[in-house]
Amino acid sequence: MNDRTPRATGDVDVAIVGAGIAGAAAAYFLSPQASVLVLEREAQPGYHATGRSAALFSEAYGNGTVRALTRASRAFFESPPAGFATQPLLAPRGHLVFCTAEQRSLLDAAATDMAATGTRLRPLKSTEVRVLVPALRESHAFAGVLDAAAQDVDVHALLQGFLRGARARGARVVAGAELLAADYSAGRWRLATRDGEYSAGVLVDAAGAWADEVARLAGVGPLGLQPLRRTAVVFECRRHAGARDWPMAVSADESLYFRPEAGNFLASPADETRSVPCDAQPEELDVALLVERLQAATRFDIRRINAKWAGLRTFAADRSLVAGLDQHQRFFFWLAGQGGYGIQTSPAMGMLVAALVTGCELPGAIQDQGVTPELLAPIRLRSGVA
């Protein structure tokens, strides 16, 4: 795939379905080696899960494979290529896990799990928890652990950096181009979209919650991916001195998290409600439950909810990401199941996809973390999926 010149209009080496963070990163890293087309069903990239993420970069988040990919992504986040972004991609935040007396065993289990990655944690007594987040009620600040290295991710800058860089390298990003049909014959994919028809040698399925549906359109068996709805709000309350420097605070039972957000606070009940692929909207019951949990755990005097939304986090059965060629259709590449980890793993995943699609060896930064193609291959999910 060294010849990056399209054979004809709309004819490329690689077509990527989906311009969220996964598809954008793949396009960025593939475009120096192949002609690339990105097809986005919505009017703008990143409309669904990417644009609705409360992104945090934490090497203690997710399972072992996710954590390895996150570690492999750190260097890119800390030192992106020149011109990638006009501001840093990461900003100090911290990640606090707090508990009630009854949840102490959950806190201990979380701390053990987080420390297993080599993350340096700071155990906190009740008074120390309340110094970090004074709004917590004493009953919910029985103890805590702090990962001071966790950082906020500028999702907009990251997504736009990938897209801008991909375009600069010759990739084409087409919005409003929902895939309607995909047929493979004579060594090429024939793709019918709302924007027109295209042709590609390899089809990359980075369609998020729609990944299984895109596979069916292409005549490829689904993997049983499950979209899960998560609710979030931004609320206004009485000002708290120094609040902008508070860490993200997460309950030990993972039923609540909140953090500062542009002078207000962002919060979520950390819900995971099964959903079909859709433009997810918040349910009033979930918003009410969130307010109830906030009032029980904190002293926030919620004056107004300024914004509320929901997003779909799509998971494979084992909650690891999926990346690899389908074993039955060797020119269909799965890039799916990002769950809640797509942002923080996007640089490593983009590099990995570029290597696998072009038949190259995985970059050393990924191999050094123990990541192998087999850990992400879609074949691991085939058992029991119709």
C-alpha cells in the first residue's frame, strides 16, 4: 500500500466507516502508507460516544489489555507531533475513589486492582478525603485512595488533531455518508452511501454502536457487541473555593462520579443500560437518580442543571477492545468495542491498526507493553455468536 494515489474518484486503499476517535486515529496513522477514505454517517465527526465522553487518562482504568494500550499511548499524549494541537492534550486532574464505612472492602479491592498496574496510589483518611473534595459528606468520605497521575484529556483537540493530520496526509473525510450497502467482489469493496458510491481494498469498521450493523451490511457475521447507555449532566451550584483543582471523585461502588467542569460540575450515575444503536438521550429517571445520589453523598446545593445528555459505550463480551481482520472475510477489519476506553487508548490503537492493515510489525511501544494481535483479534468473540 505504498502507492497513495487513488485509482479513480472514490477509489481508495482503505475505507473507514466512522469518524469518531477510533476511526480518526486509524486514518491518521494509516494515511502516510495508504490512500484513505473516512465515511461518517452524521453531519460532523465525533457526534456520538467521542463527543459525549468525560475523558480521563488513567493507566489504572480498564482491564489488563486496556491498561497496556493506555501506557503505550502516554508518550503521544505527552508529546504529540509538531502541529498536532495548539494546546496540551492532557491537564492535571487526579482520580479519587471514596467510600462509606460499609464500602471499605470495595475501596480496598479497587486499590489493590489499581496498584497492580504499578500506579502509585495515595491512601487517604477521612479528613484527607474531605480536604481534597470538601463537598463530600463525612459519611461518604470514610476513606479514599488517590491516583494523582490521572489527567483530563482535551477530546476536541485530540479528535481534530487526528482528522487534520489525516487530511494533510491525503485522507478524505466525508460527513453525511451513512453506509447503505457493501459488497466485496473482484478484490474490491463496492460501497453505497448517502453521499455516493466508493471503492476500497480494505473496509475498516469503526462504527461504534453500529459496528455489528455495518458488519451485517458487508455480509460479515456480528460479534455480539453491546451498546450501553450512560447519562451525564452539568449542574450549577454554590461556588466552592479551589473547586477547579478538585480530582474526579468516584464512589467505591461505582454508582456516582463527579468532577469540576468549566466553573460548574459534571456528574454521572455511571449507569450501563442496554440499548440498541441510536442517538442516545438521557432518561429523566436516570437524571433524578443521579441528583438523589449527589444529594446523599455531597453538600452540593444544585441550583440548576445546565446540560444533560447520554452516550453509548459499546463493549465486547470480555470488555477488551476489538481490532483485527475477520477470519471469514480477510479484507474486513474490525475496530470496535472501545467501551469507555477509546479516548485514552486511541494513539496506540491507531498505530496498531495501521500496522495490522498494512501487514507490518507492531510498533515497539506497543510490543513493550505486552500487547499482541491475538489479544484484540475478533475471533476470540466468535463462540456462541450467531
